[in-house]
Amino acid sequence: MTSYFLTRNKPTPKSNTPATPAQVVQKPAPTLKASYLVSGDVFWGRGIDYYAKQSPLKDNWPFSRLHEFRLSKYNGWISDMECPVTDRTVPYQTQVDKLILQCPSHYASTVAKYFTAFTLANNHTDNTGAAGFADTRANLAQNGIQFFGNYDKSVIKDLCEVVTMPAQVGKQDASLPIAMCGYHWLDSTPTAGELAQISLYAKYFPVWVFPHGGTEYSIHHSAAQQALYRKFIDYGADVVFGDHPHVIEDTESYHGKLIIYDLGNLIYDQWFDNEVTKSLIMNVQVSAVDDSNLQAYLKLGLSCKSFQDSCLTEAKAQHLKAYKLSYSYQPIVGVRSNDNLTTRATHPGTAADQKWLLNRLDWSVTSAGLQ
């Protein structure tokens, strides 16, 4: 007779399949990301100041349509300051006849709402003498705008500067130190000693070079530009952003790195043809793996906002290893017309303007060669 209890309590056979351990999901490490705008000549004296005084917007007028570039998408903006920012007044007609420029200092607080840093390495920042150049630095610093470069490239200590750029790691704000070098080379090409500053900084930081030279109003780069700008890359630069010709020139990829031969005018009182009224605004998107070395740089970046800081010395003392940025680029066109006060202010171009820009840059060829 079968026992009911024995049948009911019969043990369940054990499976020969081993239990699968719980899967541990690895979260991806946070990545540093940032997006910057880089553009050409900025000047708010002479005709720009004249039109600003006519506008009810006053000091805000030259920059009144920059918000149309959707600035909230970007972490910072770098450009070429093409004048001394000083109240050592240069009469309007003198600025016109002798090309001695001056930008009134009362605009600086408005400028600070848009721009993170300026290169001062050009042929106009000395137009009111050494005193005016000192005023420029003081007025920019007072308004929290960083700067680098000198009108005199023989002042070696001023060629390169560590600039702190805003960035994010995940949802956290970060201070990213990038070395930026300015070379005003209209009178003579940089010497080996002057170029060596790039290599000195490249041992510890990504280096962006901003040269000022070339032929005014030429839409193609010269052989001299190409030879020199390629040297900047050879000495360790990540990217080259040229200015001075006042028109957008072509670009190229050299050893997988971007050379922009001229960015054109961003804010300027030139409207005599279509070329001088267009501007290349390059959206530079960067990223980097967040590790202990990068964290050391982000901590260092907190102290790199002041001019002639000790960030390079500190990087050496801490034996930091140079961190690497990954880059992607998106060209954006800015335009101005001479129709009325609204259209004279720099604003985004049309789809046709954007197509023109990509063709001028030879962007399909250049972008294919970038690392």
C-alpha cells in the first residue's frame, strides 16, 4: 500500500545546471565633454561704435543678435580682439585714415556676456601704445575675460597662456585648462625659439594656436601661411585658428589635425563686399576620458584663469602626464549686411550661406582627413 505521506513529501530532484550568478552591470565611466565657439576678428570702435550710438540698444547693439546662434548649447567662445580696449581716445577720422584703432572700455562688461577669451596677438592691440595695451589687459581682466598673446611675439613669456575653459563631467561643471598661443607674424616669421613655446606647453596641455598673418582679402592661403601653420602642428599644436585677412579662407587637414587659414570678420565695420561680411564660427566639440590624471588637471584648472599664472609650473611640479582631447568640428556661418541696423549686427546665415561656407572651406576634403 502506497503511503500518501511518503508520496507527498518526496524530495524534488536537484538540477545539474549550476546557478547563474547575478550579473553586475558596469556603468560607463563619466566623460568630460564641452563645446566651444571659435571665431575671427572682433572690433567695436569706429563704425561699430557709430552705429551703436544710433541704436536704442547702445553698447548691446554689436552683439544683439549673437543669441540667435543658440549660445546655451556652448560652453565658451574664443575670438581675436582686433583693437586696444582703452579710453585713450582715437578720433573717428584717424581710425579711418590711419587705421589706428581703439575700442571704448565701457563695452567690456557687455562683451563679457558672450566671450570667454581673446587672443591679443595682432597688429592693432598696440595702436595706442604700451599704455593702451596695458589698459586692454586690465579692462578684460576686470570683466572676467581671459586673454593671451602679444602684439610683439619676441616677448616670449606672453606667447602662450593656460586658459581655463568651462566643461562638464557628467552633470558636474568642470574647469578645463587648455594652452593657447598667439603669434602676430606680419613683420617676420616666428623664430625656432618662439615656436618652441608650443612644444613646452604641449608636454602637459592640449595646445591651440592663433596666428595673425597672411594677405588681406585673399580668399586662399599663401605658401608662407601653409609652411608656418604646418610648423605649428609639427611643434605640437592640436589645431590652428588663423586670422588677419578679414575674409574666410580655406582649410586643410595636416597629420589629421585642423588648420583654419582665416576665420574672417565676426564683428567689424567693413561692409564693402560680401566677402568681408561673412564669418566662420567653428563649433569645436571636445571630449576626454575621466580618470585620475584628468581630475588632477581639472583641479589645476581652477587656478588657471588669471594672466601669467603658474599652471605650467604646477603641472611640471606635480609630474602630470599630458591629457588628450578628442575633437569634432562643425562650421557655422555668421553674416552681416549693410541694409539697416538690425541686419548690420552679426547673425546666422541662411542655408545658402552655409552651403557657400562649406564649399569655401573645402570642408568635405578637410573633414575626411581629420583624426
